[in-house]
Amino acid sequence: MNSRQRVLKAIAGEAADRTPARFNAAPDGQTRRIARGLGIASDNGWYDKLHARLAIDMRIVDADVSGADYGGDHMNLAAAESPADADRLWPAKFEAGNRTFDPAIRQVEGWDRGGNPPAVQVRLNSLFGLLRRMRGDTLACMDLADASPLFVHTMDRIEAFNAAVIDKAFDAFGDRLDIVYLADELGMQSGLMYSPESIRAHLFPRFGRLFARVHARGGKVFFHSCGAIAPLIHELIGLGVDILNPIQPRLPGMEPEQLAAAHGGRVCFCGGMDMQHLMPQGTLDEIQAEVARYCRVLAPGYILDLANILHPDIPDTNVIALYTAPRS
């Protein structure tokens, strides 16, 4: 069984030869150091070799900005007071015509030539998260509360951009594209970040339309939100989420036994490996025991992963222990 088949089995809730894994870490100094610790030389293919050594089954690609340097996306719309202002100030990098998947296609072709094709994810931009970057947190939250014409228009443009990127991705990859990734942070340590009424009124309908677009093209939906989002999980599944990540533990309603009892068999869970205590401070035995727990409770509908992106306070040996633990 290859990596792609293994992931698709997990999404379908079907048993595979082992639990698949995702590695939410950038090719930076920390991951290069982990590779060196495993005896992987720092050549051009070191990051791919690290994925092979850790038995990682999923890879992520992005739509690159093409044609020009369009700058950043921080506070671009802070001065906007109307929909017309938003259009005038709109960053060119968030026009789908200025994006290309050509480098990503070459990446996937290279992975496939290696003989173990991974499950491929295309990453979208967040919806409200992108508005927060372009407007700033304070203005964006006021926009959400007011549901002003500026807010609705800006969210419409972000949704339309993501819809166009979905189409562009499937046009580029065809059925080689397995999963579309969307992240929007809805939770905090103690509960939801925004009122459930605002989430349901202004975010869920947009999520649902994008998820339906992915499904219509034959793909699966990967949705990421940190925090205590247990009150929303049933609705997220109903909207079309196939893989829910990162199932942040030690929060109300987010332990694997609770998730399995409430939603087992309806969604594939991904993540769960505690970033606040276990991974930075735990022993190798404790980490491997937690891997066994999550695989026992949530598999076959489970993909092993950290409960966030890899943090620099996590010892290299703990990362290796996580991904080399038995996943039966």
C-alpha cells in the first residue's frame, strides 16, 4: 500500500496497513537539524528524504504568485471604509489570475517518481483569517460584529478568490489532487473565538459553498481550526469537512475518547499530539504511549500529526519518537 492509498483509506474510515501521518513542519533550520540527526545529508533532496524516513504520507502544495512581486497582505485594507475602497486597495496577489500551480505540478511529479506517491493537499487562504491580516484584528472583529457592506463585500471577494483557486487547482492536477486544505481559527483555549451566531451567519455558508465545490471536483476537504471547537464539530461535518485538524487536546470536549464517542465514523481526525506539554516536556515513552492511544481510539479514521505546526521548543528526539512510534 502506498502513502496516497493509505491516506484515502483513513479518510474513508477503512483499515490500512498502518495509520498514516502528516508532518506539519516547514523546511527550516529545525527540520534540517532533525534530518541531520537521522543521518540524512544536507543535499537538495534532504526534506523529501526526511519525509520518507519518518513515514509521512501527505504533502502540501500552494498556488505560487506569478508574474510580479505583489508585496504582502498585512493591513492592505486598513484604510478602507466602503466596498469601493476595498476594490481600489485590493492586493493583486489575491487575484486568481496572478497565481500558478506550475511549480507545484513539478513538485508532485518529483514525489511520484520516487515510487511512493503521497496524498496531495492544495492549501487555500483562510477567509476571516485573511480579512484579519488585511484589516487588522480590531477592525476585522468590528466588521464581523457589524456585518457592514464593507465586511460582506470583502468576504465575498476572499471567497471568490478561493473558489477560483479550487478550480485552477483541479484544472492543473486533475484527479491527482486529493485534498483541499482550508484553515480558519475559530477557537481559543476555553471556547469559541467569536460568537457562534456570527460564525454560523457569516462563515459557515461560505465554508459550505467552498466545500461543495471541492467535492464536486472529486476532492476531499481538510479543515483546520485550533482551540475548543467541540460545539461546532457536528455542524462542520454537516458542511462537508472530511478531515478535521488539529483536534487540540486538553481542552473541553477535545480528548480523543470524547471525539470518538461524539463523531467517530463521520469524519477523519488528524493531529492531537499535544504541543504544550507532551511534545516539549514528555519522555519518549510518554510520546509513544500517546501515539498508541490516538491510534487505538480514533483509527482507522485517523491521521497522526502534531496539534499545531512544529514549534522550536520541541526536542528533536521527541519529534523522531512521535513519527517512529508503532502505528498499528
